[in-house]
Amino acid sequence: TGSENRKQKNCPKCGGSGQIRQQTQTPFGNFVRQGVCDACHGRGKVAEKPCPACRGSGHAKVRRKVSVHIPAGVDTGNRLRLEGYGEAGDHGAQNGDLYIEVHVRPDARFVRDSDNLGMKVQVSPAQATLGTVVEIETIDGRKLEVKVPAGTQAGKRLRVSGEGIRRRGRYGDLLVLIEVIIPKNIHGEIKELYEKILDLEGHKSKSESDKKGFFESILGG
């Protein structure tokens, strides 16, 4: 009630009507305007002995911690409603609601597109050419093997059904982006094998081209 002794009295400003009349004098005459009383906010009653804690308003601010359930699949921008945790109602009226806006932190491994997830997997040229099986870790920490077919090109996305975000009882998919990593420094047997591949493809390696250019410059050919 806002009253220390729970008693109310008529508002002394409006006399209990909840309305006040304001008269304004202008060159064209006197105008009377009627509005809501700012002392009792239109109720017509005020606390007989205002409560020192709420100063007669009927409510006071308090801080407390509450647990909030975050449903599976929630995304950035979604709003969660906590009924009755909002602004207190005036003079015993029902409290309002509290709305919480969710922000999902970025993840180092996954990117999100609606209910689907995306991640990158690196393979060697040999793995991309011949095909391989790579092990990945799902968003919930499980180990999963993904087959990379022979002849997979860089930038190819492999779809793993049902390993995305769960929302409303359904799962999205996981899209695995293949990155083919080209070795920067090769030597020994690996270099010889790459040169052999070039020879089989009918191409010349850079070292052979440089060697030919050197002898042609000496012989004047």
C-alpha cells in the first residue's frame, strides 16, 4: 500500500478525485485544463503515513540472483521471458516481466548458419587425390570419422547429417570445408615423387627448366 500503517487518506492536492484543474490566463481569456493528479497519480488516495522504505510508492528495488534455463538451439538475438521479474506494479498491481536478450559467443572451431554448423579440415594433396578418412570432434565433444572421397577439390563441403544444432527436437547438419594444404618446403624422396608426377603429367619441374635455361645461355641456343 505504500503506507506504514496500511491506511490511506484522500489526496490533499486533488481532494480524492484523482484529477486536478489548471487555469491558464492568455490574451484570449482564461483556459482551464483538467489532468491526472501528479501527487496520487490519479488514484485519489495517498498513504496516511508513508513507508520509509518505499517512500509511499508501494514498491522498492531489490537485487537477487535467479537461475535462467537456456533452451537448446538458442541463437544470438533470441529473447527469453521471465514472468514476474520485471518492474513492480503500482500499489499491489502485478509485476511486469523481464526479457533477456541472448548473445552467443563465437567459437574457435565452428561457425553457425541457422541450425547448421561449419568447420574446416586440412588435408594434404595426396589425401585429396587418393581419398582418406579424417577424424573430427563434434560440438558435443564426440570423435567422428569423415570420409574424404578421392579427387576431392579444395573448397569442397562434405555434409554430415544430424551433427548440427539441436532446436525444437530436430538437428541441423555439419558442413566440413576441405582445405588442401600445399607443402612449402619439400626435399628428398617426397620431392622426387612430385617431380615424377610432373613427368607423368607431361610437365617439367622448375629445377629442370632452370637447368635447361642455364645450358642454353652457355651454348647460345
